[in-house]
Amino acid sequence: MGCCAIAPSPGVLAPLAVGSALMVFAGGGHLSGGHYNPAVTLGAWLRGRCPAQDVLPYFLPYWIAPVAGAVLGSVAAQAIKGSSSVTRMAVAAGPAFLAEFLFTLALVYVVLNSATAKATAGNSFYGLAIGITVMVGASAVGSISGGAFNPAVAVGLGWIGLVAWPYLGLYWVAELLAGACAAWIFLSLNPDDR
């Protein structure tokens, strides 16, 4: 979804496009839980809103399907954009790790609060909250890390050439660690919401 907005190079409106697309896709939450992000799946599982029997035997849909979707989206963006070359980002490992960790933490925490908490059950704003969180994060640190906040999106960024493949581990570690930390923070602040 975001590859067309950022190729050949990210523009000012790319964060708005990506955040808006995620807001729209959040409407599919009733079908799959809206797990388009392995870091969110990890956070929801650790938080207790995604049972182990749903996550562990169904590793394919919750973790591999978003990565496959990112690759297919990248291929589609390359087909739509034609021969436009992507300007590879110069990624500094420390700042990129911190940017991805902090904004993935914010994203997963917002998902846990808006889409899984008892206090917000049945709300109609969770998609907006999630999409705006991604938009703010992409606006703030997109030029530092590419603003993935999702291990699957990181694969897509690598596929289109925006980020060099050797950095993929940095994204996965930062984002999955952030998902786990968001679950821990949520449970610490909401001990009765288990």
C-alpha cells in the first residue's frame, strides 16, 4: 500500500497516504483481528487478546501472510511505477533502531488500547487512531528509518530497494521488541484487563 506513495522517493504526502490506507484496512479487523503486523500480533498475544491456539498453529496467516502481502504490494508498486528507480536511504543503525522501536511501541500500544481494551470495546475510532499513529510516526522518522513500524513493511522496503537488505534484522528486532514492550506496558497499566 505504501510502496506507490514512497517510490521513487518519499514525498510530503506519503505519511498521509500510508496512514490513511492503514485506517481503511483496519476496517477488516472483524475478519482476522486486523493482524497486518507481526509486532501487533505478538503484542496482542502477550497481552492476552490473541490466544496461543490461534497464533501458534496458524503461524502462516499471522506472520507469513503479511510478509507475502508486503512483497506482492512491492511487486505491484514496481509494476505500476514502471522503471522508476528508488533512492536508497542511508540508514544509520542506532537512530533507525531507536526510531523503529519507539514508533512501533507507540503503534502497538495504541492498537492494544483502542482495539483490545475492555474500556474501548465496540468503539468506532480504532482505525483512525491506528492510522494517525502511523502517519505521525512516518512524518517524524520516515527520513531516518523509512517509517516501517511493521516487520512485514520492512521486507517491502527492502524489496523495492529503499532500505538495504542487511538492515532487515535491525527492523525485525526493534519492532518485535517494541511489540513485547507495548504488551508489558499495557498489562502494567491495566492489570484488571486480562
